Amino acid sequence: MTTIENILLTGKNEGQTILSFLKKYNAEQRKIFVLCNPTTQKQCLPILEQLLQTKLSAQLIVLPIEESTKDINTCNQIWKTLLDFQADRKSVLLCLGGGVICDIGGFVAACFKRGIEHILFPTTLMAQIDAAIGGKTAINFCNEKNQIGLFAPATRTIILPEFLETLPRQELLSAFAEMLKHGLIADRNYWKQLINININNIEEITNKELILQSIKIKTTICAKDITEDNERKKLNFGHTIGHAIEAYLLQHNASRITHGHCVAIGMIAETFLSQQKRLLSSDKCNIIFQNLLSFFPIFDIRPNDYEKIVANLQFDKKRVGANYNFTLLSDIGVAEINQQVEREDIFKALVFCFETLKERKK
């Protein structure tokens, strides 16, 4: 289980804390492997080694892993490398990267020889406050996102704010959408704090206290429901429609739109559904719309493509039979799980996002 105790939010003066358990692995003669991509090898590995004040005694596995290659073929390459270097059940995989590396690294580790330990070093804000928290692992299958996976919490998740200095603003803004979601589903005061920060000031987005608050919200929810049977479904707010939009964009090679931006539009659509089901007042909906749109403007999707977006919902992992199962809002800071939504209402939500809101902006 992922708990706050498994997470180390560290910094420049705590390298010895990390080094101590890595030395423990070496003392036990356990082989250490580091999974990274060329970018994190170049930009983040030196930061980690500087913090440790030593070169990592580990075998690097460097692959061009990104969302489009988060699949079984990449898993095969990693597993083969582990075998080539005689990894055994006592080996440890350090995952140095963003959400994609954390997802595939955790999945690979959980499957190899029926499971080896893995430690996450999330290098993006999105991974630090979301992907590396909660024990979900997954790969994509048949061009659909996260279809194959399992719950396999990391032995430890180590968060180094220094990694965030390597990120472009667009990546930080993408993660900011998830932080806003945490406020909307669980903490009204956190939401108010977030909507009042200066989004152009990177130091405000990456404030250590904000990162910690998002981690606390997610770990608290996940600790109650690791396998997403009840409470953890709250975290799906914005993701049901957001993932369907993201899948549509990936299918059409429109990668310029980030995951977080898709989730933000998903939150707008699902706030609209909350109003349609009379869970949330129009005044509170308008507050949410106004603030989300100030950070994440509506992009262009043609009405003829709504059907393709809705078709992607058939692959949603939360769907049960013919029902579309949503998490909606009954207040700012209060989420309601297991809300059944009709197909025609999803089309109305898309019309609201991509037509009505755009008309209001004119």
C-alpha cells in the first residue's frame, strides 16, 4: 500500500538518507538497475548523483520511452535486458522519469520473476503528485491508454523538487490540472489557494507545500481503497471524458495537447454533467468553469468527431456493462462516485465545451 510514510519528499541536504538504503542493497549484493530515457539520463541522473555525492553503482537501461511506446514491445526490451544482466528476484529497479517511466517501470518490475522491488524517482510534477502515488502500473494496448496493468505499490517513492527545474512550463501547467482536481474533489481551501497563484511564476506552481498537499490528498484516498472499489474512484473526476479526448487526440497525432489540458477540459465537461444531474449549483459550476478556463483554454474539436470521442469511452476501465460510470461534484471539495450518465448527456457535455463555451468567449 502507498502511504505517506513510503514517500520521501527530500532535497539538497538529504542525499545520505537515499544513499543509506541504496548502500543496504549493495551490502546485500542485490543488483540495482536504473530505468530511464535519454532525457532523464542527461538531465536528472546527474542531479541524483550530485545529491548522493557518488556515482550510482547500477546498470542503466536507457530506452526512448514515451506515451506512444508505453507498450508490450518496450516491456520485452526491458525484460530482456534484465535477463541479459542476470537479474534475479532480489534485484531492484529504480525508475527515473515521468509518469510513463513510472507506469511501465512499475509494471515491468511487478511481472519480472513474479515481482521484484521497484523505487520511483518521479522527475516531472505530474508524476510527483499523481502517477508515482497510489501503486497503479500500466501499459497501453491496441492504441488505448493503460489497458494492461496491475496494482503494485513501489517500495518507496522519492521526490526531488530539483528535478522540476529541468521542465518546460507546459509540463508544469499540465500537472497543475491534477492539483486543481485534488482541490475540487477533496479540499475547498486547497482549491482556493491554487486558483489564486500566479501561474506565470514557476516557483509558485512548484511550491513544496503545494506538492505535499496534493500527495497527502491522493495518499489519503488511496490508503482507504488501494484497488479502486469505492473511495479511490474520486480521483477519476475529469478523467473519464478527459481520457476519451486524449485518446482521440493520440489517434489523430495531435500530441501538442498535454494530458493535463485534456483532464482540465474533462473536468469542465464533468462539472457540466454535475449540474445536469442537479448535484451542483449553477453558481458553483460557473466558478469552476471560469477558473479552469483561465488556465486551460478550449481547443478545437469538430462536432463530427464527438462520436469518436464517445466511442473511446467503451474502453474506459470504470465502465460497467452499458453504463457510463462517472465521478461528479456535489460541491467544491466534495466528490460523488458511481454516478450513471446517459450517452446523450455526454454529447451535450462535449457540445457545451467545444461550442457553447467557445461562443461565450467571442
